[in-house]
Amino acid sequence: MKTARFSAAFLVFSALAGAHIGSPDVYLEGKAGPYQLFVTVRPPLTIPGVAEIEVRSQSPGIRSIRAVPLAITGAGSKFAPIPDPLKASSQDSQFFTGSLWMMTSGSWQVRLTVDGAQGPGTLSVPVPSFARASKRMEWGLGSILSVLGLFLAAGMVAMIGAATREAKLDAGQEPTAANLRSGRKATVIGAIIVLAVAFGGNYWWNSEANDYNLRIYRPLGMAAILNGTDLSLKMSEPGWMQANTVQLAAFRVFIRKMDDLVPDHGHIMHLYVIRQPGLDAIYHLHPEQREDGTFALTLPSMEAGRYKLYADIVHANGFPETMVTQIEIPALTSRPLAGDDAAAVTEPWQKASTANTVFTLPDGYKMEWLRGDKPLAAKRATSFNFRLTKPDGTAPTDMALYMGMLGHAAFVKTDGTVFAHIHPNGSVSMAALMLASGEAPEDHSAMHMGDSSPTLPSARTDTVSFPYGFPSPGRYRIFVQMKHGETVETGVFDALTAGT
């Protein structure tokens, strides 16, 4: 009889949670017709709110770029409002900026329309839209408004008393005892009314604030159960779906489901299992979904330790989510890695150098971070380039696509506040990108080595680039996976990022 090990659901109710953990900005590198663009979308903290857009053109000759928000699926995806123009930088004609209102939660896209010397082009950027927090009023402003409110309330009560006591008297006439009694009575009644209005307004304000807090995004929960070498993952709804259901009629907001998942890179779930606190062992696995909705897989041979699990899924409307939990795993002697599984074991980040740009792999191959001399900074859109070489330093002749792409990467902050699964086209999921482009996610689910797709590069290369930007200063560990032949290699790199 196998012993059971259970890890309680570890729900992450962070203001920065979402499709990635602590990394809300969207990065995408793609083509709008003949124009190569590097797009950054910074979603708003609150909904409704304003998203900031930055576009770096890597192709010359662009005259204008216009942007419009649209739902990825449904009727809203077919009826576009008038697009807003982006503004070209006065110092750099290849750099454009602008902003758009995001009005409701859900799976959205920012559609860019480009006009230039080579004709028009369009690019759709998937953007998950949801409230991540409610903004609090600054203490100074709140204090000023409180003083002004008290002054207005006192003035109103005084005016009510004066109107009853003296308003009907002739100029210079002194109020009588009866006038004074009426004035005092009116002052008391006025004070009661003003206080009632103030308390009623405060109650309404708090009620609206509480209703809004119900609509702040709460990621799906996930519980992990380990029975021998068999891992089961069960999703749970923390209340965000029910809260949005209640608000649907008034706000027309997004309703989340748990039975509408679509494949992304051929798998319903991508599971990163990372040992804590050293981030010195990582396993990229792919559980299968059972009929009851749970996910299951037999774990490969693993080293013992406490692991944090990051599970990426995508809903049918293109809305991506990352679920998080933790589990203690004993040393396992089990199956070898198979299929698209990948793993790496290295030294803890506490002992690693952020200056190291070459990672030697177990089979003698090497992965190099083509870092360049530019310092790393938070909130800066950057192309992270990596190269795989054979032990003799030459390029492999059998480079292969890994799940339909040149590589995959995970950017993890060492304090656990950031996890981002990045592809060569950026931080968006392939399923959402295909939906925004009018394709079905299932069309990509069968992509393997040797297959072709108009959305993927056709050339096999030993170099891969990931568009991304560190969301905050601090220490990060980057896990990069590339494939040659039937071998999936995992390189590990460390980065120290300064503020902007």
C-alpha cells in the first residue's frame, strides 16, 4: 500500500498575480504585415483603467500605428471601435507610445494597425484584463478632503440654523426667544440630517468598494497529492467566478470556468516544479487531465526537497492562468524523462555568480547567454538571447523545435514573487495568440519536430531570443530549454536587476 502525501492548496492572492505570477506586463515580438514589431503592453492595476502601450519597430518606413482594444472571442471581437493613434517619439521615429482604456475583465487583445512605405499590416496582442488591486487614496489627499468635508458639513448645519432663526427678520432686528428656539431646533435637526447623509454616503462608498474588491482577480487554487511516484493536482475556485457571476448583469464582466481548457504547445498544462529555496532543481512536466477534471502524472526520478509547483493553463477564450502550490517530495527512483519533459539540477542561486554567462550541460554541450554589455534594468523591454553549442564549441547540426518553438524559458525571482513562462514570441500563450489571429488552438497542439506552421520560424537555429522585461529590481534565476535531436537541454543563469 503506497503512502499518501498531501500538500494543502497554496493560493496566491497577490496584487500582481495573474497569467504569470508577479509579472503582469505583456511582451510580444511579431510581424504586422511586413513590419517586425516589439510590443509592450502594461495593463492597468484597476478595471476600468488605462493600459500603456509601447511599440519598437525593427523595420523602417512606418508612418503611423493605431491601436484598439477588442475581445479575443465572441461578438466583441468582430466590432471594433475607432482606433487611437500612437505617438511617435520625437527622438526616435521607430518608437511609438500610447494608451487605451480597458473597461472590463476578460480575455482581450490590442490590435495594432500599421501603415508605412511597404503598405498596411496588423498585429493582435493578447492581453488578459483583470483588476489586480483597488487603489487607496493617498493619506495627504484624504486628510485635506476630510477637513474640507467637516468644514462643509459644519457650514451647512450653521446655514440651516441661521435660515430658521434670522432669515425672516428685517435688517438690524434682533431674534426673539421664539426665533432662537426655532434656530436651535433647526440646527439639531439639520445636524442629524447631515450626519445621516454622511453616514449613508460612507455606507454606499464602502459597499461599492466591497463589491469592487470581489471583482479583484483571484487565481485558481491547486492542491497537490503525492501517492508514491504518482502526483495528482486538483483545481479549486476561490470565489472570483461566483463574485463575477453576481456582478454580471450590472458590469458585464468575465466569468471564469474550470472545464474549458485548451492545449497550449500540445499540452493542457505546463507544470514547472522548482526546488526551494535554492531554485537548484527544476522539472518541466506535462500532466494529463482526467475525466473528473484533476490532473495526474507519474513523476520522474527526482531529488528530495520542498518544491513549489507552477501550473500554466489556458481557457477556451484565451485567458491564461498560473496556479501555485507547494509539496514535499522524497528522493524518487522512478521513470526517466520522456517526451517533452525536461529537468536540470545545479548549485543554489545563493552560491551562483550573476556574472556567469555559460552553463555547461551534463552531456558536455554548453548554453551561452549572449548578454551584451548593457546593464539589466527593471521594466525595460529586452531581447534575451541564448545559444546552444556542442562540446567542441560548434553549432549542433540536429537542432530541433521544442514543442513547436525554438525554446522555452522561465524567469523566476528568488524571493518567489515572480514566475513567468516565456516563449520566443513573448509572454503570451500560443493558444491566446492563435485565437487573436483567428486560428484554433488545436491547430498547434500537434506541433512536433519536422512540422511546419505559418506562426513559427522554419529555420532550425542554435540561437533563441525571448522578449521580456523584469517586472521589479532584484535577483532572478532564468531557466532556458532548447532541443537537439531527441535531447531537451536546460540551461540555468542568474541575473541581478537594478531599478529603472
